[in-house]
Amino acid sequence: MTKILIVEDETIIAFGVMISLEEMGFTVIGIARTGPQALELIEQQRPDLVLLDVNLAQERLDGIHTASILRLVYHLPYIFMTGSADEQTQLRIAQTKPLACLHKPFNPSEFIQVIQAHFQHNHNQIQNHA
């Protein structure tokens, strides 16, 4: 069972992503609206992947800062979802080394391809080390 956490402060987007993931057979362990909520859910449930909005409601711990914690403390893979295209935001995103960055509004087929590519890559790595 593959567990995914959604970190998104826009309810409509979060539920749309959740429905898409569940239709693909993934388990959504929760929807966090802020960075602190995301970290709490991660402590409790340890997802396999985090889908993370860049601009969260709580500015103190935005999506990019939350991603840095995911990488450095929890060693979790994450994919950004963002509507921000400005150069400074793109540089901050790149510095965190996400698996991918989907730009809102994203194409559903692109979304599915990115998620499936991540899990296929991990499956292949496990097979190669077996």
C-alpha cells in the first residue's frame, strides 16, 4: 500500500488531487493545510511520497521550507505543486531538489505520469538491489 500525503491549503485543489490519487490506487493518508500540520502527519504516518504546495497559508513555514525539512530530517521524496512561476521561487524550489515540480493548473495526464514514474523508478531500484 503506497501512502501519499497532500500538503495544500486550497481545499478544492487538495480534494481533486486526492480523488486522482485514489483512482490510481494510492492511499492518501491526509491533507495538511500548513507546514506544521504536514510535519505532524509525517511523524504519525510516515508517507512514501509528499505532494507539496509551494505557497501555504502559514507563511512562517512555507512549502519550500517544509520541503527542506522533509529532505534533511525525514529523507522523504516530494513533488511540488505550484502556481508560482517567478524566477526567485523557481530557484528556491530547485535548491531543495524535489522529484518534480508541477505547475498549476497541471494536466491530469502529466500529474499521473510524474507520480507513476517516481514509483516505477523506486521499484526498479529495489529489483536491481535484490
